[in-house]
Amino acid sequence: MSWIPALGKGIAYLVLLYTLYVLLSLVWFRLLRLGGLHRLRVPGTVFLTFDDGPDPEYTPRLLEVLARHGARATFFVVGERAARYPEVLRQIAEAGHEIGIHNFRHTMNFLSLPWRTVRGVEEAARIVEEITGRRPALYRPPWGALGFVDYLLLRKRFTVVFWSLTMYDWQAARTVLWLKWRFLSRVSPGEIVLLHDSGRTFGADPEAPGRSLAALDAALTLLREAGVSFRFSSLGEGLAAAARGERIPDPPRRLRHRLYFAFERLHHAVLRYTPLLGTDGLLYLERRPYSGPPLVVRGQTLLSPGDPGLNLHFNNELLFSALRNETSTLRYMIQLKRLADQSLTLLAHYIAEYAPDVRGVYGLSALHRGIRAFGFHVLPPQGTLWERISGAYMLWLLGLLHPEGMRRLREGGDVSPRWVVLSREELEARYGVRAAVRSERSSLGPTGAKKAATERGGEGG
């Protein structure tokens, strides 16, 4: 029996090697995003994807939501569920959506031999083709867990798809409001969004798809009201557009610009700024007490130092890209006005629904000359050390990002920083927040308000 210790050691080595294989695969595909499709850089287009269906209860309701908003999507279906609900699968195909494969059974690839996984994927593809008349071209592994061998065996048969934005919509703790604002704060052109139209898999809340549908419907409705014209397409349409050369412009080529924007993205992440519309949005939000001069309008103090507020930060990379890509100053200003109207409409709804304690929004900005047109009050600085340091930084930044540097800025007039302030009441009234929304916010009460603020903070901005 002397061979038993040697056998045990051999098994231990095999377990160690397989563990390393799993970890390296996860790092390669999920963390480093190498191999597979994670984003599609198609201008103005967002890609909604739904896993784990088809589901006889939730998938038909989802199809109604998508039809109401003129959106197309991609459904990654489980083979055995496709065979069980063929009529639902036909509804997906007949509505013009794309169908991909999500394994024959919803099991993790690492728990099966690679060739067995491939056989299951091929069987699922055969079922889908038999029901819809079209062979799927896309594959997404459950939980995004894919091994190197799986990838090598599958990549010539399917386009392997992951995601760039996950909604965590399978979790029981996620409310409709949380899901709605997670989507609105992060969605931008090129994103592949992971959602679910079934809650009947391991670890999922069976009722989660209902909340996800409600949140998606509300988010798409608000985007339309705000004038945000995203196109929601299937991945197949996106791949065809990319093949035609339609792509989001590349980032700036100059090293100093690339370094600065990398620093700014890190800065936003570390300080947990909340974006509106992700990397394509004009504003980032920072929840902190107001520290500027009192805002007094017609003898009434609307905002005082220390009041709960949202500090606004411009998306400088977006401003720079718009300036670089537009051919005239007039077109640039028109684009900025459109972006500002969209962002402020979303901001008004955000504080009405999700920040019930906030008294106003504000910022210290050198770009204050045209901001009165959006309802903001422009107040002089108080001469504090923080204002002087911030002002010097803003002037340096304007010089760095403007094509003609500081000379053009100085010729353009006063660019010294000013406080720009807008009270909650003025923002909601100007940008059309319905009375029903404000009533819903008020009905939260102090406990509900605190819970909403806590949920938002826990999201990671």
C-alpha cells in the first residue's frame, strides 16, 4: 500500500494544476478581457443581452417592453429550456431579435470536460435551428466562466460573447429603482449589457426578472423623455456595422492627453463619482455638503453652506472629444447644449427619485459664461485657499485641452472660476419632473430617504 501516499500527492498536484488553469482562464477572459467580445465600439448603439431563457412568464413580457421602445436585443438561451418552450423561442425570433447559445444546461463549464461542453453547445444550436430555421452564431458561457480549451474548441464555430456592463439583476436585494439608476448611470454607446429574462437558475431570485423588466422599461422611457437617442440593436447588427467601418472615434493620440484622461478616470473611480450615462454623459456627481456662498433668490435662501448637495463635475474627456471632432465652434456649442439638456433632465429625475435629502446642485467652474441659459445662478468666489487652488487647476486644464492653449482662452474673456448653483426646486421645475415623481419621493419619508441614499452609495458610483 506504499503507493497510496504517491497517489494522494498526484491527485493534489492535479487539483492544483486545474485550479491554476481555472484562475488563469478567469483572469484572461474576465479581468483582462482578452479573447471574446466584450464591447462593440459602434456609435450611438447599445447592445441589450438576456441570459437563461426562454421563460414562459417573463420572456413574452420582455418582448412587449422591447417592442414598445423599438429596441432589438440578443437572447442567450439554455438549450433544454429552448426545447421545453419552443413557442416562446419562436416569439423571440419572429420579433426580430437574435438568439445565441448559453449551454445546453445552465452549468459552469469548469465542471465539465471541454468536449462535453462543446457537444452540449452544438446540441443547443441544433435545437434552436430546428425551431427557428436559423443557426445561432453567438455563444456566451454561464457566469462568463470559460476555459482556454473551451475557447479554442468553440471560437471557430461561434463568436464568444461576454459583457461590459452587468446589472446584477438576478439578486433578490436589487430594487427596481436601484436597477433603473444603475443602468442610467453606466449605459453608453458600445456597451454590451447583461440582463436576465429567467430567474430559474442556481443562485437567482425567481422573481428577479419582473423587477428587471420594470426597471428597463422605466429607464428607456426616461431616456426618450430626456432626448437621448441611443439605438438598441442586436449583436449581429452591431458586428455588421463594425465590419462596415462604423466605430466610435479613437481616444486622443497625444501622450499628455492620454495620461491626463487615464488619471481622471482613476480619480473618478477612487472618489466614487457617480456618472450619468456612463462615459458618454456630460456629468459626474459627487455627494457632499455645499461649500459655496449662500444662494439667495428674491430674498429667499435656497441653498446655504453645509446643506446636502451634489457637486457636479464635467466629463472632460467627452468635452475634449467633441471639440476635436466638430468642424465649427457653432456645431460644438449646439452639441454641448444638447448634452447639457439631456444630462440636466436626467439629473432632475435622479435627485427626485434617488437623492431625497439633496437641497441643490453646484460646482466651481471656469465654464460659467453660458451656463445661466440652463437656469444656474453664477456666484462670485469667496477667495478661499481651496477656491484658488481649484481655479489654478481648472485654468491649467483648459489650457491643456483647448487646441490653441491658453492664448485662445485669454482672448475669449473671463475664464476665472465661479460658483454655479441651482436649487432642487428650480432644477425639478425647469426640467419637467412630474408631480407624481415628487410625491413618490416624499412618500419615502426619512427612513426611505436614508435607505435610497445608502443603496446608491453602496453601488460604487
